[in-house]
Amino acid sequence: MTYCVGLKLNDGLVLLSDTRTNAGLDNIACYRKMYFFEEPGERVIVVMTAGSLSVTQTTLARLEEAIANEMADETTSIMQTPSMLQVATIIGDTLSRTRREILEQCRELSQQASASMIVAGQRKGGTMRMFLIYPEGNFIEATEDTPFLQIGEHKYGKPILDRVVTPATSLADAQKAVLLSMDSTLRSNLSVGMPLDLAVIERDACAVTSRRRILDGDPDFMRMSAAWSAALRESFVKVGI
Amino acid sequence: MTYCVGLKLNDGLVLLSDTRTNAGLDNIACYRKMYFFEEPGERVIVVMTAGSLSVTQTTLARLEEAIANEMADETTSIMQTPSMLQVATIIGDTLSRTRREILEQCRELSQQASASMIVAGQRKGGTMRMFLIYPEGNFIEATEDTPFLQIGEHKYGKPILDRVVTPATSLADAQKAVLLSMDSTLRSNLSVGMPLDLAVIERDACAVTSRRRILDGDPDFMRMSAAWSAALRESFVKVGI
């Protein structure tokens, strides 16, 4: 399982992913699920992935190959497209094609292979955008009404986002919100695990503003998690029925 | 969908269920999901249900028929069994048989039919017990380590239970905890809906201590929900990262 969450706010993008991958409960490993494509000042794209590792890794490898190809143009390379919408389209098409190929290979053993992605970014002269790409390659976009997108184990961490996140939320509060959302998920689902990858992209920077790996036992994260638990229990005592 | 939650505490049992039933998003109705079997002072059993309405209603009707039957004895009537374990066994067997029959009828149209239940209660001279009965008829029991059981849409409302409920929780706090757990679920999943049924059974009373239907717009529930939202937002502001 996986938990990735992205926020599209007036001030920028905030993205958080876990790193736990498992093939059964007895085969657990750590894989990055956040990928950066960046030409600072010109274009920044972040991709977060959930689902079968073979599908997501092959999709990302193909996107990178398409960028590096000598014949790359604005119809094939996500670093050359004239819009974020076309970035989402290329990634959706690549994901869908990869998934279908791998599913065909798996069919013999009746195994499943699927994946979804969150794609967020901005190119110079364009607006920030964030998409959730489905396994079939189609996608939806974050809006004013729903400024966050989630993939993987999304339920445990949704109540806090529903309550505190609006497009006007500051980037500092937004980082707190996604970390608390992840904290609830980590507590309830063993298949979501540390370390975490946290990225912030300020509006119009067209570059990654900050990027941080939060390791297991990170003192700041542990302090925040404990303070949140204590605050929740305090609130619980205060609220009357 | 459904959300039902039961707490087995040192002081008694606290049970809460929603009432929304839907066959597709365009066919929504209100059905009770909490059933009482009571001989005050002698025996009290509460059953909460999740899943296909035809399975749960037929199962309950058969349990009631078995109780009313002139030939009823301790192997067929949940009001005569010498233990709560045998209550769970009879209900599990009835549920499993009913589900299999209805599934057989549904097979022609490749439709699914399944259900699960929470069964809680006490008989005079016995201890309080609470079970989660699976569609196959087998069951698990609430323990000191995990004093709560949930059926239906359990994820949104689990973080608050994980944080505040222990066997030593008072019955007043327990009611607050299940209502806040339900509040989170109502906010995030439209297929869980008001009104709610809330029941409390004090230890060794062998009778329903209190039973309350909470209607949509109930001022106490709305006040609690608003206070909790405010307290969460306040806590969010206080916690540093």
C-alpha cells in the first residue's frame, strides 16, 4: 500500500509521500514514490505514484527515456510540452499503455497490476496545476473546491484535510496538514511506512523550493505527532455531548 | 454503506449505528441497523448489521422466528442459550446459511450479497461479551487490547478510537468517542447517514440502560460536532512542525 497526498494552494504546491512497498506482508521494502522533473525557473513537475511497482517504475523509466531521446519533441517529452495539461496527457497515456502490457503478462497467473499517480507542477508563463491520473490514463484536476488529491490509502488521513485545508492555507500550515494526515495513516495502516518525502513548490518559482526526506525517528516529526495526539486528547476532554 | 461501532468497556457496552441504506446512489433509504433482544435483568443482546439488507433482514427474521418457535430450546433460541458464545454461534450459523441461500439466488445476475454483524450483550451470571461476526459465520471477540469493533465504513472513524478508547474509558466518554467517530465518517462518506441509534448497556444490568435515536439536525449532536471541529482547528494551530 501507499499514501501520497498533494495540495494545490494559492501560494504553491505541497506534496508528501511514504516509501513502503510490499509484495505480501512478508516482503516489505522501501522505494521512493516521488519523482522530480525540473529545469529551474522554466519548468517543474513532480510525480507521485501508487500501485504495482513494476507498472510505476516502467512508466517513469519510459517518461525519462522519452525526455532523453534525441528525437524528443513537445508531443513526447514532458519537459517540452506547452502546457501542464499535455504533461498529464502524456503521463496518462504512458501509464495506461504500460499497465495494459504488464497486465497482459500477468494474466496467465490471474494477477493484478494497476497504478495511479499524482502529477503536479508549473511551467514558466503557465499556472500551477495538479492532476490525479487513473490507471486507465484519464485524469481529474484539483480545484478551488477540492484543493487536495490523494492516492493509495486515503481514508484515515482525509478528515484532517477536510477540516483544515483551503486554497488560502499557508505553505507552512499545509506542510503541517499533510504530515498530520500521514501520521493518522501511519498509525492505522502498517502497509504505509517511513521514511517520508516532503516537497514544496512555491507559486511561479518553477523550481522545487524545498525537498526533505523525513527518516524514521525524526525528532521533529515525532514531536509533532506526540503534540497532535496530546492536543486531540485534550480537545476530546473539552468537547461536551 | 454503513458504519456501526461497538465498545466493550469495564463499565459496560456502548453501541452506535447509522441508518442509511442504498441500492446504488440513486436509491437511498433509511433502515434501522440496531436490533434488541431483551429480558430485563436476565439477558440483553444487541445486534448491529452491515451489508445486503436482504441478508441482514432475513437473518434477523429467522432469529426472531427461532425465539418465538414453540419448540425453541437452548440450541436454537438466542434467548435460551447458556452463554453469549453460543449466541454468537447461532447468529453466525444463521447469517452464513442465509447469505449462502441469497447468494445462490443472486448468482444468475452475478450479483453479490454479503453481510457482517456486531453482537454484544450479557446474560445473568455471565460476563459481557462482544463479537464481530463475519459473512462466513466465524467471529472474533473484543478484548482488553482492542476494546472496540467496527463494521462497514470503518476507516474514517478509527483514528479517534485508536487515540482515546481504553477499557477504562467511562460510559460518558465512550458515547462521546463513538459519536465523534461517527461524525468523521458522516463527513467523509455520503453513504453513511443520519439518524443514528445509540445504546448503552451498563455492566451486570442485563438490560438496555439507555437507548436514543439521534435525528438529523439534533441540536446536541450538532453542537458537539461544531465544538469538535473548532477544537481540532485550534489544536492544529497550536501544534508546531
